[in-house]
Amino acid sequence: MTIPQEQFDDLLSRAALAALFYYPEIAVDNDEYSIQNDIAYCLEPVAGIGDADAVRLRAVVGRVITNPTAHRSELLALVIELAQPPK
């Protein structure tokens, strides 16, 4: 199943938002916080993607949330690889 580019754009927007609100002490300051919840939120738009690709995306999105400057190009490259070309 090919996922349209628009859904990956939504994933990128959600990852940017999650990274914007992330700070390292959040796990200490907020007992209810889980980065896994943030990752799941980011991946909602591409829920139909294959398991192997979902595993790759989960890992990269997690890294982007915690350190966007270091990992954003990795996420963009993966999205370009996985997304259906725009029409």
C-alpha cells in the first residue's frame, strides 16, 4: 500500500510539534508523559504503512523528537523514500 505525500506531510508536522514541546526533563516533571505516545501520535497519518517501514519510522521519529537538529534530515530522507510521489 502506497501512502500519499499529504499523509507524510501530516506526519512531519506532528513530529515538528512534538519536538517543539519536548524537553529532556519532561519524564521527571510529568509522570504521565511517554515519548511512545508522542511517536504514536506522529505516526497516526500513516497508520496503513507496512510493519517494517513503521518500525523504521518509529525509530527516526523518536530521535527527531528528542534531537530535531541532528535527525531531521534522516526523517526527511525516509519520508521521501516511502511517500507516493505527488501528482
